[in-house]
Amino acid sequence: MSMFWTIWISVITLGLIIGCYFLLRWCLSNQTGVPEGESMGHEFDGIEELNNQLPRWWTIMFYMTIVWGFLYLLLYPGLGAWEGVLGWRSSNQNVQSIEESVQARIEAKEQGKLVEYDRELDFAAEKFDPIFEAYAKVPVEELAKDPEANKVGQRLFLQNCSQCHGSDARGQNGGFPNLTDNDWLYGGSGAKIVETLTLGRKAAMPAWLDAMGEDGIEEVVNYVLSLSGREVDQQLADAGKARFAACAACHGMDGKGNQMLGAPNLTDNIWLYGGSHRAVTETLTYGRNGVMPSFKKTLGDDKIHVVAAYVYSLSND
């Protein structure tokens, strides 16, 4: 924070506290011209207002709040760039990545600063890390049968994965797969799910408009839809079968896909970006780029193991 804003905030804050002190002193002095204890001349329904001092306990409490305000601003950050005598802060400042956060935690501990967020992380790690370490020793497929582990995995899933895959893990149109249907792009074994969560995935479906032209794409669309038993123009589908050879490198000659490449099965009527004629045409025309981020730095190996078990359980009841 710049010196200008530090001075601006400090002057206003301290000025208001000091102003409260002088306001109280003014209120304690008799400015009415009426001796203490005598009538102020206000009477209504038998009730008469007397010129009495403020209650002593109330005055003491008011002074105490002023003293407390100064002590707080001395000990804790509250006046612009002033960090406080205790060096306390709610969180590390100007952190924009996980790497910067880790480095900031190290520096704060070396400098003896009290960072509340770091203390909460340390407390959580001390309490919960042994639990995750114990879960990590159990194979994913076996851990998926543990109701308590699945509750933990579900909470982690809701915090980290539901934004894309939905709170029910059924995904959504736009490249976010359904995790409950046992249809997997990269494999649905425990090890493969852990691999996906740990390393992330990057999928690329090239655009075919330049190579095939609009007529060629229409033919391939009809052929692709026919693979899953959809009603199509058979003449166009037959023509598209020959053109599909260009797609077989990823999807296979039978259209059943390739999990090594993340190429989806085109015969099961399960579609990542929509299975309508229009959606498939758009996919072939413009291509698709899917990204699944890595959660290794965010969650760590042990928590990934628990999330993988929960995801595995969704399609292996």
C-alpha cells in the first residue's frame, strides 16, 4: 500500500477515535446552565427530566473501548501499511498461484509472522492428514466400498469437481463428462482415475472443414450417427464410411474409440458435446479442445486417492 493511502487511512481512523474521546469529555461537562440534579424544565405525564451525569459505569466502558481501539491498532494491521507489533495477518498478500502461496508460507514462518490462514491449514493437516494417509494405503477399488471414505470423497468432489461435472457428477454439455455411466474416455479403473486427477488431461479433436468440405462433413455426420443406431440418410452414411478412414486413427475403424488417446466411443450413443445432428456437425466442422486440470498441487496424492475412490464408486455400485 502506498504512503498516501497509509496516511489517509491512519489520519481518519485515529482522528475518529480521538474525536470520540473529546466528544465524551464534552458530554461530561455541564453545558446546559442548569445545576446538576435540578430540573431541565422538560415534563410530560408526570415525568420530569433532570440534569444528571452519564452513568459512571457507562463512561468507564466508553473509555475502555477507546483504549482497546488504540491497543488493537498497535498490535494488529489496521492503519494502511502498518503490520502491527504481533505481525499477524489473515492471509499472505499478493499471492496469485499455489507456488507463490507455498513460498509465502515458508517466508512467513521464517520471519515469525502469524498468518491465520496458514495456522488453520496447519491445524487441519495435523488433524486430517493421518486419516488421508490411512485411506491412501487401501486400493481405490476397495476404498470405494467404504461409506465413510465416500463421504469424505464426496465433500472433496463437491469442493473441487462439481463446478464442471455437477454436484451429482452427471456432467453437463460442453465437454464435462458424466462420471456415473461407466463410459470412460481414458479408462475407469482406479489407477486410471488417479492418473487423470493427478496429471490432468488435454484432448484435441481437429477441425475437418478444410479437409472434407461441407458435403464431406455431412456424409461423415450421417455415418457417425448410424454407428449408434440413429436414423440417418443411408446414402450419405455409405459415402461417409469411406471418409471415416481419416477418423479411424483415433476412433478406430469400428468407431469404438481409443482410451490411450482419449478418443470417445462413437457407437454407444453417449456424447460429450451433444449427439444431435447439429452438435456432431459442429464438432467435425470446428473441432473440440477439452481440458481436465491437474489436481496434484491442489489436493495432493492422498486426497486424490480418496476422490478417485468416490468417483469409482459412482459407476461401480
